[in-house]
Amino acid sequence: MTVVLSHLPADLSRHKVLNTAEAAAFLNFSISHFRRLYRSGGVPAPMQLSTRKLGWKTGDLIDWVAARQSRPVTV
């Protein structure tokens, strides 16, 4: 799996917090797939923004993608 990050604006800060829909779009995942990954611990842990709202730091998602891309592919 390769995630292309070239669609991002140049001024996007690593500290910007994305909601669930934005984080899913950032990773090019559907919202339902992103939620499944979150519930299974497959993506970085979110920040609790309010009682029912979660957020992900852009930098954490970028680091997660970089770590996944540097892993050797097993067949």
C-alpha cells in the first residue's frame, strides 16, 4: 500500500488536528475503514477533544505512513 501525500498544501502543520473524516481523507481511506483501524489499534492513538470527538495530529499520521512505507513487504 502506498499513500501519496503530494495533494497536501505546503503550509500544512504537523500539529494541525484532524477530525475522523479529515484523517480518513488524509490517508485516502474510507471513514468506515479508518474507524475499523482505529478500533483495532491499527492507526496512531487519537487525542480526546471532547466527550464524543476525537482528533489526530497530522504529524502522527505522517510518521505512521512513513513507518509503514519503510517496512519490507512480505508475501
